[in-house]
Amino acid sequence: MTHHFDEFGKRGRELGADAAQDLDQGAWQADCQADCQGAEPNSDCCSLIQRDQFELLSAYLDGEVTAAERRQVESWLATDPQTQRLYSRLQSLRQGLQTLPIAQPSQNIDQLVDRVTARVERQPRRLAWGGLAAAGLLIGVLFNAMPPEPYSPSVAQRSGSQRATTEEVPSDGLMIALNQPPIAIPRTTQKPGALR
Amino acid sequence: MSSESLPVSWSAVEAITPPLSVPVDRLSNYDLILQCQVGLRPGKTLFAELMRRYHAHVEKLLYHLAPDWSDRADLSQEVWIRVYRNIKRLQEPVKFRGWLSRIATNLFYDELRKRKRNSQPLSLDAPRMLEDGELDWEIAADAPGPAEELATQEFYEQLRQAIADLPEVFRTTIVLREIEGMAYEEIAEITGVSLGTVKSRIARARQRLQEQLQHYIEA
């Protein structure tokens, strides 16, 4: 156990020097604060807990570590008082974050309920009006699209003026012809060979 | 009012859910959510009760995600509108809280993106809005007056300020972790970064906070 920990400690220290260089001011431990200010960044005290170790400890706090990492952190916690202190600070911090009350609520709950209710109730009504408007529009369109022939003699005269084929189709049958194209009666645009 | 507590609905639904025999405020959270899923839309009384129970949670989350937004009230209203419209789609009512948090967080992010697009200076109040990776590791200046006896209120005040002072990416990550209780993977997904980045951001946010608040959290 201790042997294993010592080994890691050495490796951790080496890692720490690298990390400290990357960050140029790597003061990881608040306990080391006084010693670290103005000191070599990779002095023993400062590199004691470096970035990787802190990250590991933080992930451990969240339960986001592998089994091996967990064992590692637990061995630090068992033997290293500084890690223990840091860990307990992190736990207090977590507790503070989780119990932190809101300074002032942005709004009263009753007001919020009223506003939300008003808005969701307005919605369907708006939809209903929209639906009514759409239906009206559709009816209008349908009326306009209706063939005016049966009602207005003037159009009947026009239709008879040019095309012989349309003249042959009775006005009642025109509606049916739109839905079910009559195969038996070839349209003028079709090639004569297409039906045979 | 019974017609209020059990929303008017199609008969097909009534066959599945027994009628309410308990007053709305005595329903368990789980049953309340189930009842809110009945019918085309949640019943008014039921939904109001749901809001009463979970509003503080939404407030707290938005408060910490967007400490310097003056229009958080509109945002939380928007959250509840979305909940109202979509609660039927929630598959597992036990996960309501997490689902609610995600709605709030997503709305916050939508809004954040809009604001970033519309205005180039992020905020005059937040001079420390740095890009990711620039959160300095130097020791924070001493908190004023490290008195021996400090009221909890003062600690909370300091903590609130320290959270608000964190650069945005660090703040949102630590808030989603500590106040939301989200897993790293979930945070990675919601914030669109790698798992490693989440891990590092959380550690660095904690490092900063524990330095700034060391007088209060010292064992």
C-alpha cells in the first residue's frame, strides 16, 4: 500500500513540474499559499497537489472516476493530510453551493402562475380564431373555384365559342371528370396511340 | 373543484387513470406529475400546484446560470410554458426534475446564443468573461475582513458573488454539476464539449471558488 503510494507520489511530483510549467503559476493548495507566493512554481509545497491530482480529487467528489482512480484518491486521503484538508474544503464548498438560497426571487409564485395560465389559455383561443379564419378562407376559395357555367349563361356562351371537346362534356359531368379522368374519352392533348 | 383537478379529457384517458380522491396539494410529486399528463393539456389546478412545487428549483437554476440578467422572470415563465406544452411527452415521471432542468438549461442556452449574436460586448458588469482556458489560477485576493466569526449569510453572499464572477463557461458547468446534480456526460452533451473539458472546467471552477472562500470553508 505505502509502497504503491510512494511510487505514485514520485510520479505525481514529476507530472506536477510539467503542469506547473504549463500554467507558470501553479499554486494548487491554499495551505501552500504563503510559501508559494514569489517562490519557484515547482517547489515541493506547490507541486504537492497539482492540476491532475486536483482534477482527480474533484472527479472523485462527483463519483466520476474509474475504480483505479478511486483507489488512488482514497490512498491519498488515507495518508496525506493536505489532500484531506483540501477534500474537506471541497465538501464544504459543495454543501454551500447546494444550500445556497436565492437572493431575491425574480417574481412571486402567484404572479407567475397567473401569467403562465393566462398565456396557455390565450393560446387555444388564438388557435380557434386562426382555424375559423382558415376555414373562411377555404370556403371563399372553393366558391371562387366553382365552375360558374351552370349559373351564368354568359360563360356558357364563351365555352361554346372555341373548343369542340369541352362542349361535348355536360356541366354536371365536369366535376366527376376532375376526380376520375375518364379513360374512355381521350383528351385532345393525348397521343392517339397511348390508349391502344 | 373536481372539474378543475381532473382535466376535461377524452374518455379513453379516464379509463387508465383513476379519478382524484386526494386534494391536489396532498398528492405525491409523482402522482401530481402523472395527473398533469392526463388529458390533452394539464388541468389548471394541477399545473399550478406543479409550478408551486418546482418553481424554486427553476428560479435557483436560472439565478445561477444567468446572475446578471434582469429578465429572468420572463425566462422562467417561458420554462413553464414549455413544460405545460410538453409534459405529456415525458416518458418517466420520476425524472421530472431532471427534465425540467434540461428545459430551463436549454432555454438559457438558446437565449445566451441570441444575446451573444446580437451584442458584441458581453456585459460591462462581467469584465472577466474570458475564453475557455483563460481562467487564471493565481491566488485570489484576500477577501475583506477575514473575521473569525462569520455569519452564514455573509458566506452565502460571498459564494454568490464568487459564482457570478466566474467566467460563463465555468459558471454554467459548475452550476449544472452542483445545483443540478447532472452527470458529467449529461453536462458534456448539453454544453457541447468533451467529457474531459467538463471535468477540467469543474475542477478549475472549484479551485477558484475554494480559494476565494477559503476563510469560510476552512475545516
